[in-house]
Amino acid sequence: MKELLVISGKGGTGKTSITGSLAALAGNKVLVDLDVDAPDLHLLTRPQSSRQEVFVSGNYAQVRAPDCTGCGHCQEVCAFEAVALEENGSAVIDPMACEGCKLCVVTCPEEAIDFPERECGRWMVSDTRFGTMVHAQLYPGQENSGRLVSLLRQEARQLAEQQGHALILADGTPGIGCPVISSLSGTDLALVVTEPTLSGVHDLERVLELCQHFRVPAKVVINKADLNPAMTGQVAEACRRWGVEVVARLEFDPGFVQAVVAGRTLVEQLPQGRSAGELRSLWSRLETMLWS
Ligand code: SF4
Ligand code: SF4
């Protein structure tokens, strides 16, 4: 089984639009949206959930007000200023500020502090017109996105094995943070989508460095390549320096936005257009790279 991960150095490069079109072109696969902080592949795939699960990670402290004497000890020991004392004398802990160190829980003289698990988000298995999709939504302000990414990848792999699929097609997180690191390790091929801007070159090089570190082969797509030919040349030069092949140069196409508005992928929306043709060629090249 092969895993193809589509990533980008920053948001707004067209990564998800390209992933959506690849999803429409590739058969025999499970789709997974690993951009758990800001997922948007569902806008193109319109998934119908068949299974929903809570994502739990870590714990937080919670005072049982009737048992609290208001001694203030928990406020003194908390290094994260998560505890406030109410006018009625009992302590209240802000769950967003609590780091779950448990110090207040074990030192409260009245044993008045519970330590429940923290619900950080939800993850789903859904049906789409492109096959099964695994995706999630992390709640605002929650961390541990790396753990959630690992969980989604594991679930996608299990489903692909059960359903006899040969490919996991993953839409990754922009940037080089924890979720990207969790997405990259052990993947077969990273397709890096970039655009011809100065920051695009800088962000691309950071992602390529990460791919090299994890020994994941990378290929590059330059999106909107015609908007700035000089910068496109610089992107290509950066790829040469890193020994990475540019596998597609897509022209700026307002059809991508039309397709998103229609809740479809570009290859469905404008199948006869130039971009759809380029995306079909791209998929054909990726197929060869993955299975040759
Ligand atoms: S340490 Fe325990 S008893 Fe004292 S204020 Fe905090 S929760 Fe209440
Ligand atoms: S568990 Fe730790 S971080 Fe959370 S309120 Fe208690 S002392 Fe503060």
C-alpha cells in the first residue's frame, strides 16, 4: 500500500484544490484530511459521516465546589495561573489555561479536584463520491494535533487494508509544525504545492528540508506559475538545489474558485479545460512514480 501526502509551505497555495482533483482521478484509495486545525477537503468531497468518534487527549483539573473550602492552596501551586478564587470562597479552574500537570489535584487538602480526560475534537469516517474519507476537527485552542494526525493515518491504513485499496491520499497541513511532522514520517511520496512568490520559495525550502530529514521523496507542483515567471524560475532553481523534480506547473485558473463554490473538484467542474488536462497528466506521472 502507498501513501501520497499533499503538503505546502503555507496556506493558500491551492493544495486542497489539487488534492481534491487527485481524489477525483485516483481510484482504489482511501482519502484522509490531515489538516485537523483547519480542514477544508470536505468542501469539495461533501462527506456523509458513517462513524463519529471523540478525540480525547490529556486531562484537566476541575474543582467540585461543594467539597472546596477555598483554602487557596491550588492557586498558590499552579504555575499556569489557571485557578481563580470566587467571591463565594470556592476555587474555579479555567480549563483552557490548565496544562494538566496534576499538582493541584494531588495536593488539595480536601481532595476536591477531579481530573477528567480532555475532549479535544472529533474524528469521522465518511462516504464520499470518491470513496471512504477519514477526517477530523480539532476544537479551537486545543493542542495535540500531531496525535490526532497519527490516529487518522492509522485509521485510514486499517480501512484501506479492509477494503483492499492500494493508496492512501492525504491532504496535509500547511507549514512545518507538529501535524506535518506526524504526517510525513513513513509516507511514500510528498507532493509539495507552492506558488511563485518570495515567501513561497522560502516556505518551500523549509518543507523540502523537512522531507529530506524524514527521508521522504518529494516532488513539487508550482501553482499559478504564469503569474510571476521570474519567481517561478527561482522556485525551479531552489528545487534544482534540493535535487527535487518539478512535476507540474499549473497556470492561474479562476476555475478552481468556481469549482470550490460549486462544491466540486476542478476536474469535475471543467473537465475539458487546460488545468484539468494538466492535473490528469500530473496524476498519471504520480501513479508511475508510486508504483514503478
Ligand atoms: S486546594 Fe482544594 S480546597 Fe483548597 S481552594 Fe483549591 S480546591 Fe478548594
Ligand atoms: S492541573 Fe496543574 S495546570 Fe491545571 S490547574 Fe492544577 S496545577 Fe494548574
